[in-house]
Amino acid sequence: MPVSPVQSPAELLSGSAETGHGIEQVSLSAIATEYGTPCYVYSKAALLAAWHEFRDALAPLSPLLCFAVKANPNLAILNLLAGEGAGFDIVSGGELARVIAAGGDPAKTVFSGVGKSHHEMVQALQAGVHCFNVESPAELHRLNAVALNAGMRAPVSFRVNPDVDARTHPYIATGLKESKFGVAWEQAIALYETADRLPGLAVRGIDCHIGSQITELDPFAQALDRLLELAEALIQRGISVDHLDLGGGIGIRYRDETPPAMNDYAAVLIGRLQGRREKLLLEPGRRIVGNAGLLLARVEYTKTAGAREFALIDAAMNDLMRPALYQAWHEVRSVHNEGTPRRFDLAGPVCESGDILARDRDLALKEGSLIAFLSAGAYGSSMSSNYNTRPRPAEVLVDGTRTHLIRRRQQLEDLWKEEQIPSAG
Ligand code: LLP
């Protein structure tokens, strides 16, 4: 059972390909038999180990750690983290409702996102969120009006754009000057002065989020230095903030990346923040759940096409979108070695040429074999869709020798229950 965090994808697996892999003390073939495939499977121990490592490394700063709900919004996972004292980072009214349904505390929840609607602002004010991370002047003025109308003061931070290069995939780098996210560094002071004067707002913090799957420390150090610079400039102008929110973004190993060790990441933050009065907030997602989950699938057919050999599997891009969307690499393992390894492309049944979940993998498999896509705990299930009228997969949480179904497989009727055929005439 993983008692330390999974650092390398295959560490999530127990057993061997000879005897059949499992998660903790449960075999993956037993899970496939009981719950069917495709199926997301998570290890409770691995999830908690990652959370504890994060929490313990930063303990000297007593930060508020707000799990980024978008990484994995399953109620069972949110509930587990809420039980560990986690706060949450949300980007929609839907995520707020989930946090509440899972037993999370809105007072430990920060509301990020560039396009908060009027309705979402009202909902979050009434729930009593910890802070709104505001991303534009227009949003600031709307939030002020909404709060005044409700007879309240909205707690605010600006998500500032520190213009540091996170050196990650362009689709998930967010801290650059021309990104749609955040407010420009040059505008920040003037915006804080405005916010400080508006009667419906209470300035609480400074926020940034420079990107995701960041595998170097330097971008975090640079971003934090810029936040501290801004905090000082604001103090000079008589505005003091209670917290500094450095966002999420710390990466994991999918293949051969070397993401920072938690203690090294923590040292960068502790070195800069110890002794300061502002509280640290962080919004980690991937680092907590990414390597604690896998997608279990079954081979339907094998087929050769010219020089290539395909394994056609029952999971597809609608279940795990990252390979098609970002050319992301997920490690694939046969649950049992069956035959001699051959080189396969693993393709799903969706009618798109992009529906390839992995290319050129040497695997010992045949029709009916089970395979596992590793490092699928973050942005796997949460980005899944019903494309091609495919029900979203089941999700299972393993805890020692026990399994819990934490999301039942969608039934076909679920897929069209909101639709209607207009009555004739
Ligand atoms: N805070 C904010 C404001 C964010 O936008 C995000 C992620 C996070 C925190 C959490 O970042 P993390 O610690 O998980 O890196 N779908 C992409 C990732 C998109 C990330 C979006 N924002 C993927 O599958 O790689």
C-alpha cells in the first residue's frame, strides 16, 4: 500500500504483471469484473500520502491549502480532503455547490476564474467564500455592485499576471502578459487603490497562478518575489493584504519529468515568507491526485494497418482527453502480461483520427486484456464527456482490501434525459 506519495507513475500499482497488477490490496481484474471498464480507479492511501506530504512540507507556514476542484471534483475525493482540513479553489457555481455537497467549508474556498456571472457572485457571497480572485476591472465593478445590492462586502484579491514564463505546455501556461487570465502587472496598484475605495469590497489578498504541470522551481520563486514586491508597494500606499495566494501548478512525473520535490518547493516558499504576517494560500490540484489514479480499460480487438499495430480499446478520448488535446503522454501497463510484447498504438472507438490514447507502446496483450493508463487521477474524469453517446466511466476508490464505487457508470438513459422531442402540431 503506498504510504509515501507516488513519485513515478507505476508505483501506484501493486503486484506484478506476472501475477496481475492491483491497487493497494485489490486486483485490477477483480475491479474490472465487478465494475466494468472503462473505469477510473484511485488509491485512497496514495491520495492521502500526496496530501500529507504537501501539508507537512509547508507546515512551518500554516498555509491554507485549497485543492483545485477542477482536477478531480468527485464528491468522495472532495469529502476525503475536506476531512483533512482542506480548503478548495473553485471556478464555477457548480464547483461551489459540489464543495458544499461534499461537506467542504465555503469559508476556506477561493473563487477563481475570468468569467464569473452575476448569479455565481450572489451564490458565492451568500455561501461566504473566503475570497474572490478577481481577474478584470469590469469584474471588480460588477462584484462591488452585487455585494452592495446584497448589503455585503465581498472579500477580494486580484489575480495578477506576474509575466513569468512557467515553461510548460502553451495550453496550460497562464502567467504570460498576453494570456486571457489575470490583470496586467502594470495595472495592479491602481486596481488595488480602486478596490480599496469601493464600499462593497474588502481587499484581502494578492493572487496569481502561472500555469500547470510546472517542473522547475524558478518560475514559482520569481512569481512569489513579484507578489512580495507588490505587497510592499501596497503597504507604502496604506493597503495591507492578509494573504498571498501563489496558485497551483506544481507538476508530477508522467514519464521522465523531474518535478521539484515537495521539500524543495516548500523551501522556496518558506525562505521568502517565514516571519511575514501575510498567510500563504496555495491551490494545488494535479500534485495531489494526478498519480493517485488510473484509467482501467480492456482491449476489444487488435488489428494491423500497414506497418502499425493497433489495440482497439474500450476507453476513448471522451474518457481521457489529455492525449488528444495536449499530446499528453500517459504511461500504459498491461494488468497481466499476455504473450510476448509487441509495439501497439492504443486507439479508442470514437470516430476521430485523434482518438489515440498512446502510441508506440511495447505491451504484452491480446483481445480481452486489461490495460491501465497511469497518472490519470487529475484532469481525467473531470474532463470526460459524452461524445459519441458514450456513458461516462465508473469511478472506484480503493481503500486497503475494500473498494467503494464513488461514481456509478452512466446509464444510457442518463445521456438524453434532458432532451425532448417537440410534440407534433
Ligand atoms: N488554480 C487555478 C486558478 C487554476 O487555473 C488551476 C489549473 C489550478 C489552480 C490547479 O493547477 P494544478 O495544481 O492542477 O496544476 N487540463 C489541463 C490542466 C489545466 C489546468 C487549469 N488550471 C491538463 O490536463 O493538463
